[in-house]
Amino acid sequence: MLRPDGRNAAAVAWPLGLLVFWGMAWTAALGSARAGPTRDAVADALDGLVSPLLVPVSFLLVFRLGRAAVRFWDARAAVGRVVEKSRVLMSTAAAGMAGAGWGGNNVPGDGGGGILDDMGRWTCAFPIAVKNYLRPVPAEGGLKRRLEIGPLLTEAEAEEVLRTDSDAHIGPIAVLDRLRRLVWEGCHGSRDPDRLHAALYLRLSEHLDSLTGAWGACERINGTPLPKVYVMHLRTFLVLYLIMYQIEAAATHGWSATPATVATCWGLLGIEAAAVECERPFRCQSNHLPLGKVCIVTARNVAQTLRGAGRDG
């Protein structure tokens, strides 16, 4: 309860400070006498105006936070599908391509290894490309991201994945295109392809389609927050309610109401701040999804599959 981290304090601090100053100014202006005529007149005037606002504000806040929580859960499920389908893709490819008789198995790929090795490299690169797409950084952050990839890709391949001009080049699409070509070569590269090759190709293509859909779900969530008109309407009513509530509390209870008004403002503003924090779950803060961990988990899973297929992880 007392931990300050993870509360999106930056979104609460300045409106809370202004509201506290507003309330203290009204308390000082109305004087310290509880039964003064000015106090009674203000309290009577606001008595029937403040309470009715609490109901619509409460409903708006509940809906806002609920929608943000749904978006966060959907994003978590989509990221989980990226890991899941990466595992299934490599496991299926290893089982089908590593056996004898699959001519495409030993065909060298762009990285100097076999097709199965290249599929593993590009499968590991896919969550990295998705992470970079969802968390764009300025050009000066490119060096750090290149170090994250390490020897997984060559310099030319890494440049293809890390390009940031999203209008002309999208990293995840480049990775998916590579994987689809490798799947085709692995399944139809033999001299005598048969129905098993075709069945494997269809199965792997389905897994790639699922990977594409999982990335698309992340993209939609990241690019379509709650409509601005709803957010603006909520914040207008919320601030209006808190302003009037501060005046009524100052007129009715004087300085003794200050701790309660501060706690109320902090609580209601915190709900809105929590919704803002959960609405965009792919940013790099304490409440957001650990996309870097997703990349590490995928790489470890792929390495295990390749070792099981008789390859170096």
C-alpha cells in the first residue's frame, strides 16, 4: 500500500497539487469559523450540486478502467500467442525437416547454416522485431537494439529488422517474409516432393498466419486507444466534481476537511491515471508488458528445439 512505484505518479502529481492549492485557498478565504454566514451560504448553495455529479463520474471511471483492463488482458494474450506460435512453428519444422529424406533440410540458407537453422534465427528475430515496432525509439537508440540481437543475425539482416522508417519498411513483415520463404524452400526443396511435404508446408503456413495475427492484435491495441471524446468528457466531469467538492468541504468543515479532500482527489485521479497506464500496455514502464522477456523466452525455447533436432542452439 505504501509503495510509490507503479502508481503513475506523474499523471496525478500536477492536477492533485492544483486541487490541493485550490481547496486550501478556499478554506483560507472562507475563514476558520465553521458557523460563519459566508460559510453557510456557500455550503447551502453547493449542497445539491456536488453529490449528483458523483454518480456519472463514478460510472465513467468504472467504464474507463474496465476498458483499459480488457485492453491490457488482450495485449497479454496476444503477446503470449507470439511465444506459443513461435514454439509450435519451430517444433513442427524440426520434426518434419530434421528427418531423413527431406531434401530442403540441408540446403544452406542466408546465414550459412541449414534451412532449419535459419528458421530458428528468424523465429527468434520475430519477437524482437515486434517489440521494436511497438516501442519505436529515435535513431540514437539503434546501437543498443543492435546489441540486443547480437550474433543472431548478420549486419545486413539486422539492418533489415531494425529499420525505423515504418512507412516504407516494417520489421515484423520483413521477418515473416523471410520465414515464409524458408518454409517453402524447406518443404519443396527436395527433388521428389510428396504429399508429406505439402502437408508440412500447409501446417507451417498456418502457424505463420497465427504469428501474423498475434502481431496484428498487438498493433491494433497499441494504435487505437479509447476515443478522445470519451476521455475528455470524463476528465471534464472529474475535475469539475473535484473543484466543487473542495469548495463544499471547505465551507462545511474548514481546515479539518483537508486530509479527506486530498485523499479523495488522490483516489479519483489515481483511477484515471491507472486507466491511462493500462491503456497502452506496450510501453517500457513498470506496469507494462515485459516484451524483452518475451524475446528471451522465445530464443531459449527455439534453442532447445534445435538442440533436440541435432543442431547447435
